[in-house]
Amino acid sequence: MEGRIVKVAGPLIVAEGMAEARLYDVVHVGKEKLVGEILELRGDRAGIQVYEETAGLGVGEPVVSLGYPLSVELAPGLIEGIFDGIQRPLDRMAALYGARIGRGMEISNLDHTKLWHFVPQVKVGDKVAEGDVLGIVAETTIVKHKIMVPFGMSGTVQQIEEGDFNIDQTVCVLSDGERKHSLSMLQRWPVRRARPYRSKLMPNEPLITGQRVIDTLFPIAKGGVAAVPGPFGSGKTVVQHQISKWADAEIIVYVGCGERGNEMTDVLKEFPELLDPNTGEPLMKRTVLIANTSDMPVAAREASIYTGITIAEYFRDMGYHVAIMADSTSRWAEALREMSGRLEEMPGDEGYPAYLSARLAEFYERAGIVKVLGSADQVGSVTAIGAVSPPGGDLSEPVAQATLRIVKVFWGLSAALAYRRHFPAIDWLISYSLYADRLDPWYDKHVSGEFKSLRAFMMAVLGDEARLDEIVRLVGMDALSDRDRITMETAKMIREDYLHQNSFHEVDTYTGLQKQYRMLRLIKRYHDLCMVAVSEYADLTKLLSIPSKERIGRAKYLLESQMDSFDDIDKQMMVEINAIMGGEAHV
């Protein structure tokens, strides 16, 4: 079916003669066949957002509906790939056409010529259902790509064999009793439609990030959702980079949505060089990148989020734990606002469309931990972490407020902390995690039964510091009692020695849970011993200057294999405080 352009308004095209088209169908616009998607239908007129530069388009040029919705190709070749918002491969486009994306480039989303070694996991005569694994392809040295029975299909295996195939060739023949189905390694899935699963589960295991402020104070569960709001320069992107690098997710999908190109360049340069702590392989070997930077067509930002979450769901269906980083949903919402304005829809708050909250919810609700389809009774998860860039750091603006109504983890970044060079600049006084209590049994089992009480101790000390800080600013530190001075010193140790973490230091960039527990326990031991000592009228100045206190501050640079050093610091601290007291201190 072919229509004609009657209006061109930036990335929005209005075409007539489209009465038989359907909402969200993909179309080719103009003589250069620019890729677009139908957003609105009024009679025989269609409002179309075009994912490429529209300069030079004119009234009367043809618009052809392809008859299917915007979809992604799901097959071996996704890992280590870098795609734009509609899954065009930027690396192969650069090799063929140069550094700048031209208009109307025709290239397959995945490489359909590359051969992959397929190893069957079922045999002829086996009965299989949707989601069952037919075979495995070693996509990288880290990721085993599972070739699954497509959704809505089941039957008996008639033919399957090991060998080298491209993603279009038949690897299995399935009979459902009435007809035979030839299955390849390639599936296509509409990006705006969530992939099905058997049942959704309650999250009960944390996503370990190696970032102390997150893992200890504001943990996120596997299958959880989190928001990272903050003003310009507060470190949103670095937080997401750190989680991408060190989280114990098996697959990372990183969506750069309207952000600066140099930030995506940093990812491309760093990830192949950094090693996965679990496998020792480059991090890129478990990563998919979606890059729709600020200089790319604005309409493709709107699609990039859905492209990323669909790829994440696909790996979830294999039984993997996947983390998707969306940087940032504010830029995505701005694209939504621009297209809504050009469609002349009724604006809501600050010009955003009235359906902003619903669209955000659609995205975040596709995260979760689920029992996947198939007879293997496997569990997979998608953890969604979205950055929010409110203008001027104003958390009352619509995107931030709509996001906070959906997510269960809020890592609020503070400009004041960032200006003091305290990173991650997550403000412990405004941030929260609604998963913390649910995850306590896991921490009790896998770390220590003390972990919950240590977290409560840390928050209590930081809260006391905020209260005492008002007094200090009015009358000075000398007006505080000895016990309050100890509290202030402990809070300083928590802030500077524990919560502050150097993402560029080879050791401090990642801290395991056992090391986090030992570090925090040392700080609490110092606090408790000093409280006992000052109650016995020990010299406060000496207590605040014991040599072991400096060793506590440097404990963050101890290797994970040097846990015995924590016991040595504890013993030295006991000896030094006892010497000041002239007796024995027991805590």
C-alpha cells in the first residue's frame, strides 16, 4: 500500500492514502526509503515519525507501509554489537559507509552471512514446546546463546543436526501433527510488545554491584527497578558505567539515549579493556550497546528504549540475569514531548504528553524476575536502571515524579557531594530502597547476620551527624560533648573511608560483600570502643589520633584476598585504646 506525503514537520511526516495501514506499522518514506513508524491514524491520513534526517523531503513523495510493526532481530550476533535506536549495526555501517550515518542506508540488523556452530540439545523424536532450548551457540567465550522454540509453537523434532549455519538456515524441523515448521536461529519480535513468560516471581536476591553505598545502604534486587536522578555533572553516567562493569548480571544492555557521544565512546574504549571479575574475559563479551546519541535523529530515541528492553527480555528468556541501563529516560521523554507537540496533541505538565506516566510504566514494568517459558523450569530476570536528568536538579519536574511513582530504588545524586568530589554522589539522606528488608534474609545467609544491624548503625550515625552539624555550624565543634565528637568522627569515617569510592582505582573500584562487611564492622568497633573509653574519661584527643584509625581508612585498598589484615587492624585498635584507658576495654 502506497500513500503520499502532504506535510513535513521535522521528524514528523503526514501522509494521505494510508487507510489500510495500522498503528505502529513500519513505513518507507520518500524516494530514499527512510525508515519511519506510524504514530497516529486519522481517516486515511497517517502521522509518521521518521528515524532518519528528513531534510530535502517534499510533498507528494511516496510513503509505503511494510505491513509489520517495528521489530528487532534476535539471534547470535547481538553480544558485542553496537546498534542505533532501531537496531541498525553502527560498526558495520561505519565499515561500509564511513563515520557519518547517511540517509536510506539499507543494511541488515544482524550479520546474515556469518556462520555459527550449532550444538543440538534435543534429538529427533523429542517433544518440545515454546521456550524449550533446541541448541546452543557459543556466541562469545562468556555467553552461550540458546536457540529456543519460538513463542506459540510446539511439536515433535523431525530433523536436527550439529553444524555451522548462518542465522537464516534451517537448524531444526518441527512437526505439530498437521504441518512441518523449519526453524532457523533467527527470531523477530515487535519492540513495543513485552515477551511472554510463565509467571512473575518476588525478587529475593540482590544485584551485587560492588559499589558500597548501593550494596550496603540502598540495594537493588535482581529483577528490580531503580532510578538515578541528579543534576548535570553529578555522576549519573559514571554510576551506570560502574554497575555495567561490575554487577553480577550475566548480560548487560546499555542504552545511550540522547546522551553525549563521548560518553558512549568511553564505553566502547573501556569495556574491551576491562576484565569481568567472574570470568577474566573482556566485559564487552557480555554486553550489547544501543547508541542513540544527542546528534542522531530525535525520533529514534523514542524507539531505543524499547529496542533495548526487548533484547534484554530475549536473554532473560534463556535463563540469564540481565541488567539494562537507560541513560537517560529524560532525553527519551524529551523526544516523546517533541513528537507529541508536532502531532498537535493536548500537552500535559511542562509540555509533556498526558501519557508520559503510562509510557514510563510500560518500560519499567517489563523488568522483573520470572519463570521463563519451556519445560526446564528456569528463572531469568531483567533489572532496569534508568538515569533521570531533571533540569537544574529539580526532582519535582514531571519525568522525575512519574519515575519515582514506579521504581522501588531511588539513588538521589547530590550536586553538593559532587562539588566536594565525593563519588558516587548518592545522597544517603534522600535515597531509599524498598527492597532492603526483603533482601535481609539473603544477606543473613550469604554475608553475616550482623549486616542488617550494621546498616542500621550506619544510617543512625549519618542521621545524627546531620542533626549535630547544625550545632557545629552555629557554635563550633568544641561545644559538642565527647560522645557527640565520637559520633561526628565516626560519621566522617563512614563518609570518607566507606561511602566514598574511587571508580578509577584498580582496587577501590569494586568491593565484594565480605569486604564491605569487614570494613563496616571495623568502623563500628572503633565507634563502640571509643564510646566505652570516653565513658571512662579517656583522653578524646588521643582516641581520635590512634595509628590504627589511619589503617581503617586505608582498608578500602586491601585486596579481597587480604581479609586477615582486618583482624590485624582490629587487634591493633584494641591494644591502642586499652593503652589510652590504662586497662581493658570490652565491646
